Amino acid sequence: MAYPINRMRRLRRSGMLRKMVREVSVCVDDLVCPLFVTNGLDVKVQIPSMPGVYHYSIDLLVEEARKLSDLGIPAVLLFGLPASKDEVGSETYADDGIVQRAVRALKQALPELVVITDVCLCEYTSHGHCGVVREGGVANDATVELIARSALSHAQAGADMLAPSDMMDGRVLAIREMLDENDFEDTPIMAYSAKYASAFYGPFREAADCAPQFGDRSTYQMDPPNRREAMREIAMDIDEGADIVMVKPALSYLDIISDAKESFDVPVAAYNVSGEYSMVKLAAQRGFVDERRIVEEILVSIKRAGADIIITYSAKDFAMWRNEA
Ligand code: PBG
């Protein structure tokens, strides 16, 4: 198997040859685009920490989703900015909440588009934690009840898929039971299963106005050094009824994506999060990196690691580049 009989460069000699032996490629079908919806009319405000990402009012959200869908992007992941917040995040499970209204508008205008909703309390609570605060900590079981109510209310509004991101124990089972009892047994769950307590969410906290007012999320999100524990989280979520499991963030956790793909036969999603996006965007704006090449390299690395689905703020850019090519 040695040189000079073997020469690895033979198959790298031209673009066509490289294309023939390419092991993986990303396609637009793999992508999910996150979108932020806010109250008002005719609102499109750029998020300062995430150039190219906006808060949209429902009317413009529908227009943006139409563009994404026309570009071939199959799904969006919705985050809501409520009109008001309280201790228990009431708007997350209100029938006329911002996400519920947005889902109805999207499904009416674009019935084919897969509308996934992020199910969590943190954008809706005054303290910014992903659950109910009791005695200075986040109470698991009380939170799970509200998460399940919230998921049901999103499903009733017409959401095609629910994505719980709170990291409470038992929430997938609670959501599954709540959906099944209410005739939504066909609505799938994409669980944020291995979600780490990461500094890469920094820009998102500004985008979704959900930075915790005290402490941090390390009592419920995973500790970054832990690898085997992620497999336990994922196995539990699958047992509880998760249809798709997610690893988040993506780039510093490619080993976890790879392990998940090896160990389980459900689809694996990876979330290329806000910090990963903003670092690239800002460096590209300064001219330090070639944005298109670096985004394509990042997405293909996430795919190569084993992700079937990639949630990314670069979805629209990527799809536009593909349509140009
Ligand atoms: C809500 C949630 C967060 C993200 C997705 N859902 C923030 C957090 O957990 O603090 C992060 C997304 C991103 O950084 O792009 N729980």
C-alpha cells in the first residue's frame, strides 16, 4: 500500500475527480433556519450581536419564510419574543402567544413548510431561566408541567414539530403523553438532548432577550467536558419518545455528534449556534476569512461528523450560494 504504487494525489487532480470521490456533501434539504418573531407590524430589526439575523413581526416573518421555502429550505425553527414576561412564562402556553399566532400565520400561508417551535420558558420568564424558580433553583417537575402545556399549545396552533430546549429531566415523556392524550400522536418531537451549558449561546441571549438574571444554566444544561453522559441523555430521550435527537452546540461538540450517530439509529440534528455564527460573520466582515468557504467548510464538517439535520443561521446564505452555483 505504499508509495510509489499508491499516489493519493491522483484523485485530486481536477474538480470533477474530486467531486466523484467526495464522501459527504451538504444540501439545502439538510438545513433548518431559526427565525425570531416579535410583536408589531412591519418590523424587521437586525440583531446587533448577529449581523444578518432579524426580529420580524408576523407579517414580515411570513415573507421571510416564503423566501426560505422558495430557496428549498424545508424547515424553520421559531423563537418568540413575548410582549411581557412573568415568573412562570405564561405566554409560552397562551393560545394567543406570539409563537402560537406566528405558527398559525405561517401554516396558513405556507402549508408545506415544516414549522418547528422551540419549547422553553427562558424567553418568557422575568428571571430568564428555562423553568420555574423555587428556593433559588430551577424546579424540575413543576417546569416539566409547563413545558408540556406549552408544547400542546404550539401543536394546537399547528406546529409540525416540537423542540424542547429546557433540559429538564422527563420533559420528552411529559410532552409525548400530553400530545397523545390530545390527539396529536402524529406530531414529532425533536429533543435538544445533549445541550451543553455553553458560552457559544452569548449572541442568542441578546437576540432572544433571555440571559438569566442570576446564576447560570449549569444546573440543568450539560457540563462541556462530559462525553459519555451525552449518550445517556440521548438514550433517555429516545426511550421517552423523541423522534429526532439534537446535539448543541455543534462545532466544539463534533465528537458528540459522531458518537450519537454511531450509537443510535434515530435522525441526529446539530445546532450550529449563535456564537459560532457571529464569530464567522464578524471575521468575514473584517475581511479576515472568506465567509462562503468557511461556512461551507463548517457545515460539511458537521455533516461529516454525523448530523442528518443542521440548524443554522447561515441557511439562507448557503441556499443562495447553492442557487447561484
Ligand atoms: C432556549 C434556547 C437557547 C438556544 C436555543 N434555545 C439559549 C440558551 O439555552 O441559553 C441557543 C441558540 C443559539 O445560541 O443559537 N433555551
